[in-house]
Amino acid sequence: QVQLQESGPGLVKPSETLSLTCTVSGDSTSSFYWNWIRQVPGEGLEWIGHIHYSGSTNYSPSLKSRVAISADTSKHQFSLRLASMTAADTAVYYCARGAGYMIESWGPGTLVTVSS
Amino acid sequence: DIVMTQSPDSLAVSLGERATINCKSSQSVLSSADNKNYLAWYQHKPGQPPKFLFSWASTRESGVPDRFSGSGSGTDFTLTISSLQAEDVATYFCHQYYSAPLTFGGGTKVEIK
């Protein structure tokens, strides 16, 4: 059974770039889509984007100018970079596996706070 | 973007009673190519990752109790808990995977009355 675990800083300063990594275990990173999703406290879930094992990416239009998702299949990891962070980006960030576009497995999530 | 609207935002149900959660999409998520509804349901408890309950609107995932059922087609969907148990207290949300950007309902918080 696949397990996903997010890692990265819990605190980021305004204007800085967030870098998060998701480590996948129990399954290969092939044949799936690897997603980043976030939830601002008190709000609903927001899809950030995903990367296919082939390397193709797809991003939310609202975040596209600031987002980059990459993958290192040799390390069973994929990563999120979100530039120009503001307080509005304070959220719990989840990585998740998708069978096609259907999200089926989630990491536990990591809280990222943007504050000076 | 396909907007997913859930109702109600929260509901309180007595143990053993039925809980019904609605999810409406702003456009159909039924594919004419395969006649499948690209709609999933999840259960989310605080401090835990969301648990996958249903794919294709009504296909129950392995291990999900049969008191949970999913129904609907096109733009209107329902998640029903036929006999609420204490362990069902959670937030439930729907998700469309018909097209990118992928979108989610706002969630329905289920509590015990």
C-alpha cells in the first residue's frame, strides 16, 4: 500500500519560495499522477497541480505563475516550489497520488505558515 | 473550472439515524465516452489524511462500511450514511476528476446530535 510523506519548512517568510518534498513508499512513482493540494485554515481544498510520471505537468490557473512541480523517480520523490509566498498561502499542504485524475491516496499533510 | 457546491455545510444527526450530504457540480461530470461519473467522496478527520470512500460516484472502496452509499449522476450527487456511528464524525467532501483544474466541494461537517 502506498504511503506518502510531506517534508519541508513549517515557516516561510513573506516573498520567499516554499519548497516541499513528498516521499513515496510502498509503490513506484510510475503510471500515476502526483499531486499537490492545500487547505487554508477554515476553507476548502485547493488543487495546486500535478506531475505525471512521464514528466508532464498541469497547474491550477490561479497559481500557475508561481508554481513548479518536479519529480525525482530515482528517489521516489516529487517536489513543489511556490514562489512569492504571502500570508494567504498559509495552509496545510498535502501531496497525493492520482490514478488518472482521481486522487486516491494522501499524505498526512504539513502546515506551512507564512510570517516574518 | 468546475465548481463543486456541497450542502449542508454541517449537520447533526442522532446515532443510528441517516445522514445525507449533497454535492452539485457546475457542469456535468458524466463522460459520454465511458458513461462514468468522474466524482469521488472522501472522509476527513482532523490530523489525518482524507480517506477515499467512493470513486465513480458510487463505487465503494475496499474496507468502507456498507452503511455508506454514493449515488447520483451528471451534476447532482449524494453521499448517504444509513445509520450514523460515532466513528463517522468527520468532514466529508466531494471531488471532481473530470477535468483540470481538479476541484473539491467545500466540505460537510457531520456531528452527533
